[in-house]
Amino acid sequence: MNKESKIYVAGHRGMVGSAIYRKLQKDGYTNLVVATSAELDLRNTTAVDEFFRENQPEYVFLAAAKVGGILANNNYPADFLYDNLMIQNNVIEASFRYNVEKLLFLGSSCIYPKFAPQPIKEESLLSGYLEPTNEAYAIAKIAGIKLCQAYHKQHGKRFISAMPTNLYGFGDNYHPENSHVLPALLRRFHEAKENNLEEVIIWGTGTPLREFMFADDLGAACLFLMQRYEKPEIINVGTGEETSILELAHVIAEAVGFKGHIGFDKSKPDGTPRKLMDSSRLHSLGFHHQTSLKEGISVTYQDFLSKIAVYAK
């Protein structure tokens, strides 16, 4: 892939897609193709086919997806399964039909079994039961992985799949019910500070262990993999570092400037008790993340503050 290659970033307005797009721009790639969801509904097979026929991209980063937190995944399983299957099926098939040189499909750490051995190796895929609360999303992503591998096996296509850990960063979703844990806590601590509250309540027990990666580090990893990884086997993208939800809450409280108490609502779900990715395969290729959790949360909070009128809705 050279600087003039025609590159399509699907989902360029999302947190992951925008991080990939920023990285490509920063590194001097000049022939980038994008379309908003209003301009191109990726669930529409005919529309996607027409887009690929007109634009003829050489490389595709498939970062478009319907995403949400535990509550959203649990409440809208049909939407998460159908929409994501349609998005990825249409883009991957069109990439095959229009002779895309290489495609990178973005999966998720939720593809792995709920009680997969820790840290989670790529070989754990399909070795046990999924976490029930996000099963629909996970099944869609697993189907995307298998579709990429099938095109590789049957047609020799260079379609690869990367599995990111939990992400946060610019353009995250701060909806009070449908967001992931880090942005949800960031908003909650901010509002508590603004309203002079004495306590912030965290869902669950605070004990689950999670790994968090700044989205711009993932963007850099995606470009790295597009340039240097060719195997059909999935590859994990993470930091190799983990923190408890309670520890995360303290880092966020410090970034926000909240001085009150942290409590727990144990009636709410914890989700998977521990989820750390084994990213040794990626690290052995020479890629490592650059942003610490404390630094990343500080930068993300400033982004939140700059767009607070939008997030307050």
C-alpha cells in the first residue's frame, strides 16, 4: 500500500474508523474514500455494490459496525446481529467482486468465550460459551472473521481480521445507558462534579478486570497490520495491561476532578469477570501501544468537554 493507493475507510466517523482515518492522513496517504451513513447505508447490498463499482478502492478498512455497551447489546440483540451481519457481508463481498487488494476487518474481544483462559489467545475462538449479554454482537463478528477466512481459503483473497481490546478515545459514545464502561463512567463523574454530588455509583462490584486501549493506538496498529500482516488467522490488538473497574473509576475521578465517594450497585451486571488479551503475536511483529491509560483518559476528557453540548442530549 503506497501513499497514492485508493483506500476506503468504512465507518470513518466512528471512534475506530476516525482513528484509522487520522492515522492515514497523518502518515501522508492522500487518496482516501469515505461516505457517511446518510450517504451510504452499508446494510443496503445494492448501494454498497454501486459504491464499490464507482470508487474501485484498492484497500479497505472495515471499521463500520453497530456498537453499544452491555445494556444496549442485551436489549437490542436483533439489531446488533442483523445490522452487523449485513454491513460486513456487503462490504466483504463487494471487496471480493471489485478486486480489492487487501481488507482489514475489525472484530472485538467479545468474540472470545466468557471464561476463556487468561490472557486470551487467538486460539480460544469458538472454544466455549460466549458472554450472554453481548452474544448477538459477538456472533456477527465471528461470522465476519469466518467470512474473511473463507474468501482467503477459497479465492486467495488478502482479507485479514484484527481483534481490538476495549477502546476509548475521541468521538466515543457517552450515552448514559448505551455506552461502554469507560465513557459511561467519565460522563457520570463529570455530571457528579458539575452537580456537586457526594457519591458516584458504579454498576456491579467494581472487581472485573479490563484492558483499555486508546483508539488512536488502535488506528496505528491497523495501518501497521495492513502493511505487515498477511495471515488469515485473527490477531489480537491490545496493551497487555489490565485494571479493575474500581481502579478505572479512580483514574477517571482524578482526570475529571471529582472528590466524592465511589459506591456500587451490585444489582447491575458485571459482565465477564476478567478479559485481558494476549497480544504477544502483535508485539512480536514490532508494534506496541504508546498511550498510557492516565494520559488517554485525560485527553479523552478534554474531547468530551469540547463537545459537551452534543453529549448532554
